[in-house]
Amino acid sequence: MTTISQTAGRSLRSSSSDGFFRKLASGAYALFDLLERRSAVKTLNDLDDRALRDIGITRSQIEDAVYGQAKAELARYL
């Protein structure tokens, strides 16, 4: 009986707004992550082939090295 009265006293508005802000924050983090990774791709593309070879990647591997598995996860936010 106490559980029912405690549950009935809760506001539905706070839980729905919490979900909204969680989704908003998740989208913002995904956007910042995407922008940071794009910057890394640009920086690596600016390197010459010798510098890329020194860090162990070729020019064709730049995006795979930066994005890895996260590329598919970021695509769902775009």
C-alpha cells in the first residue's frame, strides 16, 4: 500500500523531461565527438606519406584509424 501512494505522488513531468534532456545531451556528445574526429581526419590528411608511415597507417586507412567501430554509431545521429 505504501508503494502505491509513493508512486502516485511522483510527477510524470520530471521523468519525461529527464528523458528529453538525456537524449539532448547524448546527441550533443555525439556531435562533439563527430567534430573532434573530423578534425583528426583533417590533421592526418595534412601529414605527408612518410609521417603517416611512421605512425603505422597509409592515407587510405586514415578514416578507419580515426573512426573505427564508432562510425556506425555516429551515423544514426545524422
